[in-house]
Amino acid sequence: MESDEIQFVSTQKNQQKLVYRGRCYTLKRTNRNDKCWICASGMRRCRGTLSTNLEATEVIRLSEHAESCPVNPHAFYHHQQLAELRRLASEDTRPVMDINE
């Protein structure tokens, strides 16, 4: 189910990603009145963009994505789980052989 709610996740490099309607966006630039986000699907042909207010609480504009750009209704939870797994892996500094035993 696609959510009209704006949600944020952090990447491994502490970069903020915005998740909206099952698609993930990366901040491209901040203007005086709004923020411009680009599709983070990794598809070269996708030119999907999203503009929000400066607080990123409201969507102002939304452009079309490429037909081949996938929609993942669980994108927010997927990114949240990846962030949690990375955090847990960074805390456990034992050698791999000790972990597998």
C-alpha cells in the first residue's frame, strides 16, 4: 500500500533519503523556498523528482517517473531494516570466525 506520508531514512553514510508513495528520493538541492529531491532508484532513465517545502513536511510538486522505475510499497521499512542491520554489524567487532561458531 502506497503511503502519502513523507518518511525519512538514513543511509550508511548518514545521508537522508525521503520515502514517498513507495519511492525513495535523494536531496539534490535546497532553494530559497523549497527542496528538490531526485529519484534514488538507480535507473538512469528515471527523471522522477519531488519538491517539498523547506521543512520537508508537504509535497509541492511531483514529476513522472520512467515506466520501468519500480514502486516498492515497503521501501521505508526496507531502508529502516538495512540501517538497523548496519548499525548492529558495526557494533559487533568480533572476527567472523568467532561469530560463526
